[in-house]
Amino acid sequence: MWYNSAYPADKFFTAVKDMTLRYRTNAMVVANDLRNELRPDENNGIMPTWGSGVESNDWRMAAERAGNEVLKYNSNSLVIVQGISFANNLKNVKEKPLTLKVKNKLVYSAHVYDTQASSFHFDTAESTRLSFDKMFGYIADEKAYNATYSAPVFIGEFTASKMSYNYWKFTIDYIKEKKLSWAYWTFNNSIPTTATKATCDASAAPANGTKGDCTSTLMHGGSCQPTCNTGYTASGRASCNNGTTTPATCFIPKKCTPIAPANGALGTCPPTMNAGTTCTPYCTSGYFPQGQTTCKPDGTLDNATCGTTRLWSHPKLQ
């Protein structure tokens, strides 16, 4: 997140202002990258979102405020806004673009690593292109230049990989094709060898599922998705590392039943929650959510309450 219990949001916005003032006369500083690799607040069960409208977790809302703070004190600066989920997820920008008060100063940024198998797929050049387009590439597509969400995209981080030559080659090809600006992490890394790596047999169906799109010749560094039977959830994607398959499994996810807090209602909480998810209750006038309701991985429920202490603003009870 951009804040925590020891570093409240107001300090974040103040720091943005202070850094802008400090460097606004330095010709070598042309942009302000607002926050690096946004990730969940695991201690309080808060997940960053894009466009939820909830002040406590909406990075779009916070980034828009911070970006306008930069431009208030330096209207010539570029404002770089990374996606959520370790900077790789900008897919909701299309429906809810960020708007700054000074035009043509917004740059979106994505980080791309071969470890982000849940977001990017490097099996083929086409699967790489499709996953990049879905998560961030569409924003900078030449065909969308007149769209309200259109803006430059900066690949703020990518690297050489000893695990997946596909990742390295297909990422470079995509950057060239889309004419994207980029930064490499880190300078002391090395380009991976092109030596042939062993493929994997990932065609075995998991218990309580089928093989899905997995084959007997999964490329080194590639991944595939088995399909699970009704009522079961996949643990992730199967992957290949030089002839060794890491399979995915199908399991019955644990669930929780959220409880409406006193002086409030369920709000965004569904009748049944899957393990590992969070939601936010609505509170009646004069009361405010004291955290989020969380269904923990072991299936236990951490139910939020409504109290008189304002931790953040929240939509009124409907």
C-alpha cells in the first residue's frame, strides 16, 4: 500500500510534495514515480484496488491526488503511475482511467518478470503478447490514441532470466513492437544463454480435474493451465523448468460466512467468501469500518466491526 499504521496516508502526500519541491529546479529530474510495486497490507488484510472508490484501498484515487500534488508544484514534471499487484496490473485503466489536471503529463508503468506467472504467460510469443496487452499494453496501442484512457506506458523494470529464455526474448520483441520506453533491473545482471533447455510432460491431469491446455511438450520456462471439476479450484498454473514439471492441483477452497457488524451491514461482503479474500462492511451514520472482513487461508473469519473512530472515509449505507 502507500500507507500503513506507522506511516499514514497524509505523510505519503506530504512526501510527494516535498520531493517535488526539492527537485523541481533540477533539469536531470523529469518525472516522479509515485510509488514502487504496490502490494497488499497483509497485517491488516487490505488489498490495493484500481477504481473501487474506497479511499483505504483505491490506488487510482490516491495516485490521482498525488499526481495532481506533483503538478501543483511543478507543472513540467511527468507523473509515473505503476499498476497494482507488484506493478504488473493496469487492466482496469480502460474503464477507470486516471485524470490529471495538467494534460499530457501522465505515464503508466508496468514491471515484467518471469516469476509473475499468474499475470503473464511466456509459452509462446502470442501468449506473451496477449497477456501483456491485457495487463497494460492496450493503453499505449496506436489504435487507441484517441481513447480517454490512452497514455504512454513505461516498462519500469524487467530483467534477464536464467530460468526462461522465452521470457527474455518475447519481452524484448514486445517492447520493440510497441515502441515502449524501458528501464532494466539491474545493471549487473547478465543476459541468459540460448542453450536448449529440456521440455516437460505436463499432460497428466490433476486429481479432480483435466489437463486443460497442458501438453506433453511444455517448453522450458513455460506454463499451462489445467481445468478443475466443478467445486474445485486450481492452485495455479503448471510450469516447466528444464525438464522438471511443477504441477498444479485442484482443491476445494475453504469458505467463510461473513457477519454483518453491529451498527452496519454486509456492504461489499458476499454471503460466502473464499479463503484469502477480503471485503468491507458498510456502517451507519456516525460509525466507520474498523478494518476489513477477511477470510483467512485456513477458513477462519476475521470479521470487521463498525466503530466511532474514523480510519478512512467510506460510502454511506445504502
